[in-house]
Amino acid sequence: MNATNNAAGEAFLREVDHLAEQITDRQYEIQPELELKFGESGRIRTKQDTVYSLRFLAESVMMKSPSLFTQYVSWLKILLAGYRVTEEDLRINLSLIKEFIEQTYNETDKELVLEYLQRGMQEIAYAEPIPTYVAENQPYHHYTAMYLESLLSADREAAWSVVVELLEAGTSVKDIYIFIFQRSQLEIGRLWQMGNITVAQEHLCTAATQANISKLYPYWLTNGNNGYKMLAACVGSELHEIGLRMLTDHFEMEGWDTYYLGANVPHEGIIDSIQKYNVDVLALSVTMTFHVHLAKRLIDEVRSNPATKDVSIIVGGLPFNIDQELWKEIGADGYAPDEVHAIELAYSLQSPKAE
Ligand code: B12
């Protein structure tokens, strides 16, 4: 799973499904009580979780970033607790992964894989529930809470009226994005992770917020006028695109000309668009850690193409927030945790445009 030669990692990823099946069968042999506790669907879920664990572990090793896996274990422990899966069940699952890797994995980085896994297992004891994103010390806290409450009760009108009230009070669209939409999205994720809301509620809230973002366009949309162009896209089967969309809108509000391609874009489409729109900056977003190697592959392709090699590449999203050095490992020009820093970074990578 070496980062300079990802072939071993990618070969491992092709085996993940089969390996997860064997690990799940073994876990149910050791813990037959799981069948009674969770029924037939429990086995399917255990296998699915094991697939995720193996993919996060592989990515963590390929990127030489142990925190990607330890943070994942911490996240998983909290998620599983909502489904009545205990710390001990998780520990057994990870020990079985360890056993299978010891027996079947023979690449040169075997020791590193086992070391990262061990660090992840140690993390189980420390993982703590995540505090709320709608805390009282947050700006606009009261409005964020009202907005979120409206969406969780499926009252889209009430949620929109919170936005209208803020606009009428002179709040900037940027602040509405950051403190109302983003905070409530993060909180929805937290509530889903802890098992407090359903997937359907998350989908409803997300769809309503996407609609509200669109409804705000007439309040701010301008023609790009600073001479710079930016292209934004997600890689692989990445479906998380709202964060990137909000970031792109901020660039547009700053006077950049933006080209937003959204989720799940094929590499050729990104490379063609860099040339077609002649952009200065490519902004790549990754949320699911196991897509990071695809971002790296795309960056390699962009750099090796004479027509696109000079574009500045910035990256962001959850794995880059977890490991703030990760952007270097994949060959990007920089990373930023949010839109404000992203715009600063993008400017810093450009030479001034002639008047
Ligand atoms: C909405 C949502 C979805 C939607 C996405 C819809 C859409 N159209 O985007 C759907 C339902 C598709 C989805 C699916 C899944 N999701 Co989801 N999702 C979320 C949720 C609740 C909100 C995302 C969001 O709007 N975030 C708010 C934005 C503002 O934050 P952001 O994306 O990080 O972006 C900011 C910065 O990171 C940065 N940034 C982002 N991109 C870039 C790019 C550049 C260049 C720069 C400089 C900066 C930058 O700027 C942004 C603005 O500040 C998050 C919770 C969370 N914490 O994010 C979970 C979350 C990301 N999802 C999660 C999971 C597990 C999944 C699924 C695996 C669930 C499943 N079992 O199917 C799938 C995976 C799908 C896939 N293959 O991609 C987990 C990930 C956990 C982990 N450890 O990796 C999270 C964290 C939920 C949780 N708390 O458990 N999800």
C-alpha cells in the first residue's frame, strides 16, 4: 500500500470484499449471540462495516497518514453505539482484521499496516462523543437552532423564513452560508452518526438547504470580474458536494468566474474542462477518505498533461481537515479548511493579472 507505488494498495482494495466476508463469518463463529441480537441483516451490516474499515485502513497506509484510520475508528465507535454494537464487538472485529492480515498479506509494508491497525485499536478506548455544532457561543446560534429545528420537523417554509429574517436584518449571504447552512449540515451529520435522526431526515434537510442556496442566488449573483477562473469538482464516487458548492459560491461572490462540476466527475471531464475554460485554479473536494488516492491519481494526470500542468490545484474536505499535511502527499499546491482561507490561498498561488 506504498504511497509512491499504489499498486499494492489498489490490489489489496480489490480483495476487500472477499476478505470482509471471511472476517464476518469468523466473527459470527466466535460470537454466535450476534445472530440473535441483530438477525440476518446484522451479518450484512458487519460485512459492510468491515469493508469500510479495510478501505480506510488501506487509504491511511497508502497516504502514510495514521490519523486517517484512528479518526475513522473513533467515528465508527460512536456510530456503532447507536446500533447497540459494543466496544468489545468492534475490538473483536479489528482483531480479526489483524489476524487475517497477519496470515494473508505479504507486501513489504505489512508491518506498517499492522502498526496503523494497532493504533486504531488503541483509539477505541479514547473515542468520545462529538459536541454539538450549534453551541451557544456560535454566532447566530439562535437562528441556526431555529433553522435546524424547522428542517427536522420537515417544515421547509419555517426554515426559509429564518433565512428571510436574517436577510432583512442585513446579514450577509456569506454569513448565512457559514453559520446557518454549514453549521446545520454538520449538526445533521452528528445527529445521524449518533442514531438520533434517520437517513430520510438527513436527506430532507440536505435537499431543503440545497434549495435554499439556490433561492439565495438572486440576492448576490454577479458576473466574475477579477479576471481569475476556478473549476470545482469531486473525484471518484464522492457524493458530498454541498461543501464544495458553498465554497465555489464564495469564490464567485469574490469576483471569480467559477465552473462547478459537482459530485462524482470522471477524470477526463475535469481535464477537458481545465482546458476548455482555461482556469487558473482547480479545487478538488474529498469527503470520504477512501477517495484520496483517486485525487492523487487525478493530480498526477493533470500534472503530466502539457495542456493542464500549470493549473494551481487546491484541495479540501474531511480527510484534509483530519490530516493537515495530507495535501503534500498527493501533490496539491495547497489546502484550506474553509472558504475564507481557500480564497486567500487561491490568490496567493496566482501572479497578478494585468489591468
Ligand atoms: C449531506 C451528507 C451526505 C449526502 C451528501 C449530499 C450532497 N449532495 O452533498 C449523502 C446522503 C449523499 C451522503 C452520503 C454518505 N455519507 Co454523508 N454526510 C452528509 C453530511 C450530513 C453533510 C455534508 C455537508 O454538507 N457538510 C457541510 C460542509 C460545509 O462541510 P464540508 O463538506 O466539510 O466542506 C467545507 C470544508 O471541508 C471545505 N472544503 C470542502 N471541499 C473543499 C475543497 C477545497 C478545494 C477546499 C480548499 C476546501 C474544501 O470547505 C467547505 C466549506 O467550509 C456530513 C456531515 C459532515 N460532518 O460533513 C455527512 C458525512 C460526511 N457522511 C458520512 C458518511 C459515512 C456517508 C456515507 C458513507 C453513508 C452511507 N453509509 O451510505 C455516504 C457516502 C457517499 C459517498 N460515496 O460519497 C460521514 C463520514 C464519516 C467519515 N468518517 O468519513 C459524515 C461525516 C456523517 C457523520 N458525522 O458520520 N452524505
